[in-house]
Amino acid sequence: MRDKRSRASLSRKSLVVAATLAVGSLVPVPIGASTIDVPVSVRQLSGFEVGTSAKRFGKLEFIGGMVMSAPEKLFGAISSIRFRPNGEDFVAVLDTGHWLTARVMRDAAGALSGLADVRITPMLDMGGREPPRKMEMDAEGLALRDGKVIVSYEQRHRIDIYPDPGFETSRPLGRLPHLIPNNELRHNGGMEALAVSPADSPLAGALVVVAEKSIDADGNLLAAILEGPLKGTFAVTHHPSFDVTDGAFLPNGDLLLLERRFNFAEGVGMRIRRIRGADTRPGVVVDGEILLEAGMAYQIDNMEGMDVVKGPDGSTRLIIVSDDNHSFLQRNLMLEFKLVD
């Protein structure tokens, strides 16, 4: 049992992180840099729940995690992450309008142990320029498919398509209609989750987008199937306190939604919800099972990005990353769980 001092410390940390998330980044971010090679140091996490050695949390098993840090000020602010088929190399977008590419390393036990080949590059707009204002390139959602990198942006709501390879130095090839009217998307709560459904799933490989906190008249989150025979809008039940920050499909076609909570009453929290693929179609309101919910008694921060990958043992893994808002009060985390279903 944790002592009162530990609980008080967690409570204070919760309030500090919530305040930081509310006001945004506290550190100015440089603009105009070219590609930067970034050395990253890590501290491995052996447990998920503070003060215990527990590994099983509902239908998820904690495999490992790490706290990441770097001398480069641009490192951090990760909004979404997508792994290549090898389960090691990944692409991420930063909400400062930058690409981050890297490769995860593992120790002898198979746990996450470091990052290699870390590079950060500014994103370019339709004019081939790096915009001077963050709001122009506030990247939030990311998808990789068929030689393309697809990014959803908020504030200037849109979904842009970049070539793959070559996205780091290219302007967008085009733009994908997102079906949700811009006047219904909140300025800083737009299209946060962007995911590609499996080709053999009910959605037949279509892109799906879910808003962070933009809601319809009934208080449900706005969402859309952007392509295919089931193209159209739908809604996701918006549970109190939590907002969607990312999403990824399981191999069977179910959609996992990563959700974040931060407020002064409840502190910072993370939740993962599973939406049945068979339930997702135009005109419906979907909800699903909660696979995991964690508060400040766990190794979490502002959890923003999530992907589903195949583990070294062939199991289905979830890798989740945090957005530190470039604040010294927060951490860059990468956590890994195995789905035990």
C-alpha cells in the first residue's frame, strides 16, 4: 500500500501536468531548421503501475516502456505514431509541424530499450514552404498506406497526402475530403485519430477519422468513414472527461481508440476503448469495451499516439507514446502492451 506522502506527490503531479496541458507548451520551438539527427537517451520502465510489479491490466499485459529525452528542443510533442511492417521503424508527426522518423531497439528480454536513427524534419505545405506559424501545420493524425503518408491537421482542418518514400522533403500530393464540415470541427479539437482499416475487414481498407472533442447535437464525437462502400459519417459516444487522441485498427477490424483525460478535479488519465468493426457504418453511434483505464498512479503522461504492431513473438502489441508539450514538467513516454484476448 502506498503511503500518504506518495499519494500526495501523485496528486500534486497530476495538478501540475493538467495545468501544463491547459496552457500548452512552455518552451519556444525553433522554426526553419532542416533535417536534424537527434541522439536520444532512455530510461527503461519495468512496471506500469507505480510501486507494484503487476503486469496484467484487464486484457492488456505490460511488456515494457521507456522515458525518452534529448538535448534537441524539437524532440517531443508527438501527436501520432505509425510503425512500418517490420515493427521497428516508425514515422511520427509532431504537433509543431515536424516529421520524426526512428527505429526502436529491444533488450535481450524483448522489452523496449532505446531509439536509433532519430531524425526530425519540418513539414512542408502545399506551396512547398515551411509555414512560420504552428497553427498552419498542427499535425494530429497519421496513416501509412500504399506508398502514401496521410496526415490530418487541426486548426486549419484538412487531410493532406504525401508521397512515401519522400514525404520528408515533399509538399502534399493532394488533399482528401474529410466529410465532416469544417464549421462543426472545434478550433483545437478537430480530427485527432486517423486510421486505415484492414483490407479484409468490414470497412475494406477505408480510412476512418474521429474527432478529439468536436461533438454533434447529441454530444457524440464526430467521425467519418472516408472511402469505400460504407463511406459516410457516424458518431462515437463521448464519455465524460475523456477526449480521443489517436486510433488504430486490430487485425480483425476492430478499432482501438486512445483517450486522454486532464482536469483539476480528476487529474491526468489514459483510456483505451475497443469499437467493434462490425458496428461501424454510416449514421450510427458506436461505443465499446474499455480495455484499460489508468490515472496518475501509473506511468502515464499526456498520451497522444498509439499504433498496433505484431510483436517479435507474433502477438498483437499496442505501442503508445506521450506528447510532452515541450515542457520540462512532462515526459516523453513510450509504452508497450500485449493484447491478451
